[in-house]
Amino acid sequence: MKPLTPIKSIRAKCLDCCGGSSYEVSECSSVDCALYAYRLGKRPIIPQEDKKIAETPSYLPLLEKISPSQREGNHER
């Protein structure tokens, strides 16, 4: 048997989770599940704004939330 692609493996897991029902997979309400966007067996379409965020190193949004003095290590308590 040929190994499944990662996307097809996710689809198989979702089918298993939903008792083998493809209808239940498509109606899945577990939006917090890490596999949710891939549950239909295809790569999800990422809107342009989300794509820009996905390409940004993960620490940059955190740097925008802290003040310059905190970045330099001058923590006020």
C-alpha cells in the first residue's frame, strides 16, 4: 500500500474522528482543532492578509506589542 500524503492522512484522521462520515467531517464544529482547516482533504485557501502574516517570522508581532524600553531589558515592575 502506498503511503498517504500529509493532507490525506489528516482527512483519514478526521473521518476516523467523525465515525467515518464525510458529511460529519464537512460539518465539523471543532474549529479549535489544529487539523480543522485541512479536514476536507485539500490545502485551505489562505486570504492575502493571512498569507502575509503567515510569512512573517512569529516573533515580530510580539515585538510590536512591547515598548522599546522592554526590548532593551529595562523592565519596570
